[in-house]
Amino acid sequence: MRVCLLGVSHWHAAMHLDAVRASGGEISAVWDCDPRSAAVFARSHDVPACAHIEEAFSTTPNLAVVMGSPEDVPGLVLKAVSAGIPIVLEKPAAPTTRGLMEILKAAQERDIFVAVPLPNRFGPAFGAMVALEAEGRLGKIAHCHFRIVNGPPLRYREDGVEWMLDPTIGGGGALRNLGIHGIDAALSLAEGALRIVASSVANRIHDQPVEDHAHVVLCDDAGTLFTVEAGYTFASMAPGGDFEWRIATGNAYIIDRGETAQCATLDDGDVRVLAPEHPSTRYRLFMADTFDRLRSGERPTIGLEDYLAAMKVIDAAYEKAKA
């Protein structure tokens, strides 16, 4: 698989490059609206840089990873769609849900493959659930908690993406940026519609235009309770922060803390240590799955429809928090 990376000034660009290489692919070209950023990235990772996006498309990529400011991404997506190139669409992709709907419409009109990296769906908690379900040992899901709390928003200034702190561009703060992973997880497990029970969105520590902490409580039609917590309130700039996925079912209790994971099962009284996968390297699992689906002609595991559904829930959570 040949992959071009578009918008390599995005802070996830290096993770996507690592994921491509770990999955057996190669980088055909990199591009950024800032040629200096593209040149620095290219030198750092020994990959070819292109001055114009059309040059990147001329390298005959099988896939384009589209990243960057939400003000620029919709236009980049339309160019990739027009060129007929399958896409991995990094988040945030548009300032508003309406803007994302326009991207979805354009991709659907050309029947373009668009995968969205929400890689915690490939983590050990979800893997354990699939295995238990296949054995008929999972049981009804009772409650789940999905937490991602990273370091202060200053990190985005240091990474040269200050637009992340402008709600008119990024569409929000910790909930939109980090909480979307938990919202997507809840949507993927919910039976029927998700109802927002409570929503708290606030600046608790950092005086920025976007929120630094959010806590959302949701319930589905079966009565399953989901809580999603997202924040920029971890007291360190080091990668990692505070990550925890907890899933309780009738027969299992699964905990994924990134560095460690475990699964307790009631029917056999066992507590098993699961093979961990650090959240940053789950992009490798996402990319490998994307390659497999492109080769087989299947739809992406996580597509634009999933992204749009999560965006709509987050919109509702922001409104609920105002009430």
C-alpha cells in the first residue's frame, strides 16, 4: 500500500507514518500547506515532500491520510475525492457538524472509501468483548466508563496548532477533541438511541476559549449507562495522561488503562491479564485494518457515518451543558 500524508503539520502525522510502516505500507509523498513544515517532516522521516498537492496525487497512492486545520480539510478532502483516492480522515475535519455532512455527501456521491481513526475500537477491551461474545460468555452490558485526560492545552501551541484552542475552528475543546473517542465507543455498544442524562462542560483550570474538562452521562434504550470524561487537566505534558476504558457486563469486567489491561469473568472465577496496546500505537491496528479492507473491497470499520453520529451527540452534550 502506497500512502500520501496530507497536512503533516498535524500532531498525529508521525503516528500515521508509523502506522503505515508498521502495517507494511510505504509513504509515497508528504505535503502541507506550509512548505517548510512539509520539508522538515520529510527530512526527519526520510520521505519525499511535494510542493503541491497535485504532485502528491501523481505518486499514485492507494490511500491519502488527510489532516490539518478544519478550515482547510474539507477542501483537501474534495480534491482527494475528485482524484478518486481512498481517504483516512483525521479529526477534527470540519468546524461544525454541518461541514462534516457536506464532506459525507461528497464522498457518498463518488462512493469513496473514507476511514476515520478512532483507534480505541481496536484496543484490548473491545478485543476481549468480541472473544467473549463469540463464546456466548459476554452477558448484557451494564455500564461503561471511557476516560481520556491529557495534559494542558498549551501543548497545542507548542505543536504549532493554536487553532485547536479556537472553538470557531476546532468546534470545541476537550470533549470535541478527546471525548469523541468515548462517545464513539458508547455509540458502538449502545442498543438503540443514546440519551444524554447529564452533561458538564467547563474551564476548571486553564483560562482558554475552549473547555478543559467535560463529563457526559448517557443511557441507551436498554438502560445501559455510559459515562465519558475528557480533559486537558492532567498535570504533565508527557504523552499518556490518564486513560481508562471500563466495561461491565453480566459475566465480565474489563479494564483497559493503556499500559495494562485485564478481564475478570464470573462464570469461571478468572482474572486474566490482557495483552496491552498503548493508545498511541493503536493507530497501527487501525491502519492494518484499513489496508485489509481496501484490499478486500469492504467498507471501513469506522467511517464518516460513525464520525457524524459522534459529532451530533457532542453537539447535544454542549447544548445540555448550557441548560
